[in-house]
Amino acid sequence: MPERSPELIRQSIEETRRELVYSVGDLRSKVNELTDWRRQLVANRKAALFGAAGVFLIFGVTMLFHTLAWFLVDLFDWDP
């Protein structure tokens, strides 16, 4: 491997530093875009609404069955 002069090494370091600043800025903007939940929600509004409706339905049916079960236990004075 040929010896490089100190000036060439400095130039290489400065070039790498400039590229690194650009890469970090690019990565930061991509991370901000991917973690922006409001934008994701707007872009996937229909899926979010169906997901929320599904969770609500499952929660509501579960609560209904639990309430009905306790009502029947009280109604028939059943002691497990």
C-alpha cells in the first residue's frame, strides 16, 4: 500500500466528514418520516378506522359477555 501524504489524509478525512454529515441528515429525515404517526394515520385512514372498530367490537362483546355472566350469576344466586 503506497504511503499517503498528510495532506491527502486530511483531504480524505474532510471528504468523509462532509459525506457523513449528509448521510446523517438523510437518515434523520427518513427516521422522522417513518415515525410520524399523524402522517401514517392520514395515509392509512381506512385501515386505522377498521382496526379501531375491530378493537372496539372485541372489547364491547367481551364486556357484554362478562356483564351478562355476572347478571346470570346474581339472578340465579349461583355460587361456584
